[in-house]
Amino acid sequence: MQLVLNTPGAYLSKSGDCFQIKVGEQRNLISVHKVQSILVTTCAAFSSDAIELAMNHNIDVVFLDRFGNPYGRVWQSKLGSTTKIRRRQLEISETEEGLKLVTGWIKKKIENQIQFLEDLKRHRESKAEKIDTFLKSLRHAKEKVKGVSGTLEEKRGNLMGIEGGAGRSYFAALGYLIPKAWRFEGRSRQPAKDGFNAMLNYSYGVLYSMVEKACILAGLDPYIGFLHTDNYNKKSLVFDLIEPFRILGEKTTFYLFSKREAKREHFDQIRNGVTLNREGKKLLIAALNKRLETKVRYRGRNIQQRDTIQFECHRVANQLIKAERNWENGK
């Protein structure tokens, strides 16, 4: 589970093998073995014992801004694995090997989008014809990705163009399918221009923090990307690896609106846009955690959705190590 501190004045401390959360006179104990990460979305205080307990159990403490973007984290000072993995990241970042990784992530992302729209279409016969137009665009984009070859340096712009076009079709479909009162015109980020994008942005922020943690545990460097280029303090690999997992935030957000659980009172108007308030964040994080805890079939085993992120990062790291060994053996 994710332990979320979203009440101003909350105090987190240690009590045996448990985290103790104090808010006013109320105290709650949560076993350290039930916690996978701690999200801090408001002003809160910690004891050093609580931080040590978290570090000893590979639990990261992530601080999110009001848009859901992680702006800091407390994490143990150890590498997740061998430095050979990071070296290989640099070596293949502009090669055909790197391109294969990237096209795999983008293809999976588009496949997720297609599958989601097909699922929505089955229950919306009156809108099926319109949905088919969006699906046609997405399937075309998927085929274009499959046909890309060469190196990342040569094809980066082409891939980002294909991905961007697919995204516009996909979000146009979601904007068309949610209740009329919440319909939106495409993606908007910081700040979001509407409630749907405000909630979606926040869900992405939570997923960013999960992908970054998974990278660290797998020994990957979050700052050495493939499709997303290097820049000062830019976690390029996190932006790459999140692509197949964005669907988790998209489904969560869409169903909160389509089931009319999202309300006007969950949002605040800010300058030039909209943001989630405390109750909105509470609603979203509860729904996202529920989705993350559902079981799925992943490469021959049944695991929770949240664990697929860690498994995928380890898979990528293992590919890099294998490539390193083959190179050392002259293969």
C-alpha cells in the first residue's frame, strides 16, 4: 500500500515495527510490512526514527507538489545493482538497441490505448462508429511504429511525431466519451485547464514516483533516457519507461468521471487553470491504489498491477546486463 500524508499537521513517527501517524489527538498504527511507499502531499513532520525505519525496508518517501509532480524523495544511499547497467544505458542510448527498447514501449502504450477504447466501445453502441474513427488512427500509428528502423538519433523525431499524433486521437476519444459536463479539448498540463486533466496529471505524478523507485531498485539510472533526451535534472528514463503504464492513471481517471464520482467540489480554480484539492487527491489516490492492487497476468505469472512496473524495470536491466556479457564474450 501507499501511505499518504495529506492532512496538514500530520506527524509520522516509529512505534516498534509500525509507522505511527498522529493528527491532532488521533493516532493510527500501520505495519511497516504493509507499506511500499510514503507520499507526502501537504505540510507534515517526521521523526528521524520513522525515516530510518522506511530506509531499512526499501520504502521511499516522496514529496508531491500540488499538481502531483514529485519534487523530492528520501531514499537509501545505495545503488540498486551493478554499475554495468548504467554504463550500458549510455552505450546503447543512441543505437539500434536503444531504438528497439523505445519502439517496444511506444507500441505497448498504443496497444493499451486501443484495448481501452475497444472495451469502452462494447458498452457504448450508439458511439461505436465515432470510436472506430479514433481506433483507426491508433492502429495506423501502431503500424508506423512497427515499421521504424535505424538508430534513435535518426528516428527520435519521427517516433515522437507518431506518438504525439496517436495521443491526440486517443484523448479526443476520451474527451468525447466522458459526461458532457466534463468534456475537454485535448491535453493540458501545468496548470490543467479542466478537471479531467487536473486529475490525470496528478495520477501521472504518482506513477512517475513509482517508476523512478523501480528504476533505482533495478539499478537503472533515471536520468539516462532513450527517447527523451538528456537535460539538466531531467529524469529522461522515467519519462520513457512510464509510457506503457500511463494507462493505469488514464483508466482510473476516466472511470471516476464516467461513474460520476468526480465532483465539482474536488477541484479548485487557480490562475489560468484548475487543480485538485485535498478531497480530490484523496478520491484519486484511493481509486488509483485500488487499481494498482488488482491482479493481472504478466509474463506467465499473476501479480499486482503495481508490481508490473518493478518487473519491467528489472527486465530492462537484465537485458542490458546480458548485452554487456555478450559484448565481453565477443558475441
